[in-house]
Amino acid sequence: MQQLQVDFSELIKNKTQITYLKGETIFKQGAFAPYIIFIVRGLVKVYLQTGFEKQINISLAKSGDFLAFSSVFGEKIHTYSAQALKDSLICMIEKESLTEVLLQNPGFALDVTSKNYRNERHLLELIRNISYKQMRGKLASALLYLSQEEYLKEDVFEFLTRQEIADFASISTESAIKFLKEFEKEEILQLDGRCIVITNR
């Protein structure tokens, strides 16, 4: 693992690195995708634009995660959008450079493949939730996703508005606020400003 870290450090050392401030768009759905994106440091919201001023938040990406990885396989257009939830340092990597590292480091390639598999499972679960669950269930599933240990370490709820949480559940902001209050009364969670702590899973 240490060797992989050294190899990858060399990969990103001489690449273009850009700091995106909180709220800035890193790339837009439908735009040209010339690079694979690596999050050196930060927290990013990934979403689909589904209509004018309408979107579905599909996932979060944190330090050490890749975005636009399909560019490695020839995808030329971004199929989703990404926005910085907090100030984030982003590295732009040419697909040829990353492909070379993947070919030379099977362990690293397997780790990346494993992450992509987990993302795929999450997307399938998201589709199922949106298609079949009632609004309360949609919000509950979104909260469980956002409160995974890897995201709690990032204090994700401090960076998410109620509208953004609603967009993770594909429900209205008003419904999200209503159900959050219901969950609090039922002692399923605790609310403190933006902070949400799930006490009963």
C-alpha cells in the first residue's frame, strides 16, 4: 500500500491542481470531459440535472475519491455535475497517465474498481428508493446514506442545506423539513441547527 501511495503521489505531483471554493461548480453535466478528477482534499456533491432548476443529488465524494472516472474508458462528456460543498483541492489527471498507473499497479486498480462497484450498488439502491418508497422512506434512506461513518468524519450535515438533503431523497424541501421534525419527535434523530444525529437506526 505504501508503494501505491508513492506511485500515486508521483502521478499527481506535476498535474494541474485547482482549489474550488465552497459552492463552486467543478464540472457540469453535458460538458466536455478531458480529465479524470481526483479530490486531493475536500467534499463534493455529485448530482444529476433533471430539469430547469431541478436536480437529484446522487452521492458525495471526499478526499481520495475519483470523479469522471469513465473518461478512462473513452467517455467524452460528463454524465453528471459536481459542486464543492466546502473548499476543495482538485487534481486534473489525463486519462493516459492514470491508465498507465492502473496497468502497473494491479492492487491500486482493484481498489479503484472496488470503489466503483460500491458506487454502482449505491446508484441501484437510489433508483429503487426513488421508484418504490414513500416520501418518509426516501428521506430515511438518504439520511442513512449521508450518516455513514466515512461521511460523519467529514461533518457532512454542516455543509448541507435542507434543500440539498431533500434533493438526496428526491422530495420537496417542505416535506423534508416536515419529516425531519417527525423523526425528531419519534426520537429517531436529534436536530441541532444543520447538524443531524441519527440515534435509532
